[in-house]
Amino acid sequence: MKLYKFSFLVALSVGMAVSFLSCKKQLEKVVPQDAISTQLALTDPNATQTLYIGVYARLRAYNSVLFNLGEMRSDIWTDGLFTESADPTSQQLYTHNISTTNVPYSNWAGFYNLVYQINNVISVLPKSPVTEPNKSKWLAEMYGLRAYVYYTMLKTWGGVPITTEPVQTIDNAAQTYKARSTPDSVMLQIKSDIAQSLQLFGSNNAFPSGNRVYWNRVATLTLKGDVYLWSGTNMNGGNTDLTTAKTALQEVKNLESATLKLDANYADIFDPNKKANNPEIIFALSYESGQATQGTFTNFTINGVQASSYSFSATGTPTVNTVYPYVNGANRVGMNQTMITRLTTGPADQRVANSFKIMYSAASPYPVRAVFLTKWAGSTSGTSQVYNNDYPVYRYADVLLLLAEAKAKLGEDPTSEIMQIRQRAYGANAPAFVNGSVTDNMNAILEEYLREFIGEGQRWWALRRAGDAYVYAAIKPAYLSPTTVAKLLLPISTSMIANDPLLTQTPGY
């Protein structure tokens, strides 16, 4: 099927600097491009499909942002050991060096570019010549993805501007101004999109054949569980929302079968050669050799010169370059010794063994120097290392731990889900879980989150969803506490406020 490539107006984002909008001649040049793309999509199903697929390509471009927002403010990488200079973005996030004059992400991290592209597809699809069942299925995917993006923004900034219509024409800068909606309004929009997605999917729980890189009904149900857990805990939804979360997640668990389950071998989840129909993956960002490859985790590897000076063993051999001869990255982010000890002490955990390796000096007395995040090391192609691991957004382990969380918060017993996770991790040596208080159960669940999702952008969100007390218990108090400048939400930049008089600063800053 022939796919058309074309330019369309998705580069505008609410709160971005709007100086370029002052020149009407520039606008007159931009608007026809959008009109042409819309006309093509309204008359040619191939053009519509290009718009639709383009959303997934655009989403993949946010991999680093999604990872950083969900991972780097957590306790995993705080004050870690690394062999080169610190990565400044990562360091700012894990030290919580955040204020109105030190904003990690301006312009809403560019998410409105993605939102506008999704809105464009949602607007075009009903009027396009695309036939059923693709029309309803693609729309269901777009509503699910829009809910996911707004949910990420809600967790990051709280109230954000809501826009659900594509940009058509802009005559003046004031038309781009938009105030932040309340967090409750954003949550209502997220829940509405989830409901619309499920309605359009109907009873179709099928995964696309091959790699699971298209949104699907199971992904929407998992997102629903995640979202309602958040609103039940952090937005006064209480047991009503927690019960809704449990019901959605239980529905997914009831689908457990050969096509949806935990991979017995944890490493298989991330193996670039085992992507097709992988039963643990629910939805992932796609990376393929010759198309697009991972760049997010370069700072978690090692450069080619240093690789001969470090070993994966406290005996000095094998050196890193003999195991990964073609890796040539950097090592600017690491774990501290306390975290390394915490993760490597006790029964052998295949999640830890297949997520990172400790790097020791190759010279006696072989001190610990850093860690290498092997989970995303990709594969060898000839004499090159190709970073072609797909990046999971949701996988079946998420479902089990989210369901365990829902049960724990409702005062129910989460033993079944926790033990399913532990038995895959430890085999016959799996520590028995003993049902206890809500706090004890939540701490046990958070410990599994820590180990299960190293380097997957999940830990910070798991702590936040658990509740503020769990965040402050996990994060170094000097960096984040109820009295520090940095808060759980991120501020917006002063330039955003200057360029949009309707915007206000994030509460607390």
C-alpha cells in the first residue's frame, strides 16, 4: 500500500513562544500545508493511514521524555557511580534541583505537538474513506493514546490546557492562548477518552499480529486501571475509583493465556529477536534496525576506550569490551552502592541479573566503578551494536502489580498477584509473601516495582500513585521533602507565562 508523506500543522503547542506568529505572511505559508494534508486524508485512505501511522512515529520521539519523567526523579539513580561526567538532565531530576528558574521541561515537553497530531486523526477518520473495522479500531487507538498522553501530563504538571480539536487556522497570537484546566477537569477528559476508546474497540481484545506496537483494547483497560488507581488515591476518588481500577485490571487478568502472560524468562521480554507476538508485551514503542533505533539509554552504557578497563567480575575478567565489543556509548548515570547492594542481596533475581551488570575496575583490588544497563543493549549486527529493543509502555507485569495495588488499597489480599511476579523472578527460591497491613502490602508491591521495571520509566510513577508518604519515604530528604523547594509536580517556565497571559504557575512554586 502506497503511503503519502506530507507536512501538516502539528508544530504549534499551547504555551510555546509565539513570536513567530506575529508575521502573518509566515502563517499564510503554513495554513495551506495543513489544508492539503486534510484534503488528501478525506479522499484517500492511504493518506489517512499515513496520518494514523504518523502518530506512532511521533510518540516514539518522546521515548526519552517519557523515560526521564517516570524514572529519573525516583530513588534508583540518585548519587550513583559513573565513569564520566554527570548527565545534566538526569542529575537535575534525581537531585530534584527544580524551581521556577530551573525548569526541567519547558513548553509542556512538547506534548502538544503529539496531542495536535492525535486530534487531527480523530477529526479526519470519521469523514475519511477508510472502511470498517479499521475506522473504529484506529479511532479507538487514538482515544486511548490521547488519554495516555494527557495522563502523563496530569501526573507531571497537574492541571494543563485541554485541547481536543485540531488547529485549522490562526490569525493572531491571542488565538493560541489557553488557560490551564483544573486537575479534575483533565482527569475527566482522560476518563472520557478511555470510555470512548473501550466503546469503539467493543469486545475486540485481539493483539495485532507481530510486534505489539499499536495501541489495543488491553492497553486501554490497563491504562484505565492505572488512571483510576491514581484518582482513587490522589484525587479523592476513594474506594469507588479503586474498585473501578480493580475491575478493569481483573478483566485483563482473566484474559491470561498463551497470548497474554508473563514470559518465563525475563530477558525474553526485551530480546530484539523475540518481539513478534511476545505474550508479555501489551504495548511498546517500536525500534527496528534500518528504521529507528534507541538513543535514550546511551548514558547508561560505556565508551569504547573505557570498556577495556572495566570488568563484569570482581576478578578482573571478563572485561566489558570482550562481552560487548561494539558498544560505544557513555557512562554518565549510575546507581549508588546502597542501591546496588539492595538489588543484588538475597536470592538470585533474574530481573536484576537481566537489567544491569556491575562494572568493576579490571585492576586489583577491583573496586565497583559503575553499572551498565544491559536491558537496552540491543543486538550485534556485523561489527556494530544496534539498539533495537522495543520500549514497553505496558506489559503483563504492570497488570499484576497494578491489580495487587488496587487490592491492597481496598484492604484485600494481593498475595496471588505478588507471588506470580516473585515466582517468575526467583523460581523455586521465591520469598513467600505474607498478607499484612495496607502499608506493609504497599511497601512489598513497591519493592517489586523497583526490581521489575529498572530502566523502564515506572518507578517514580509507582511511588507517586502509592501516595505522597511513600514518595518521601523513598527519596533522599535533602533532595525532596515537604519542606524543600522542589515539589512533586513540575513548574512551568517564566517564558511560557510571559508568552501566554492566561497561564499560571504550578501550585506550590
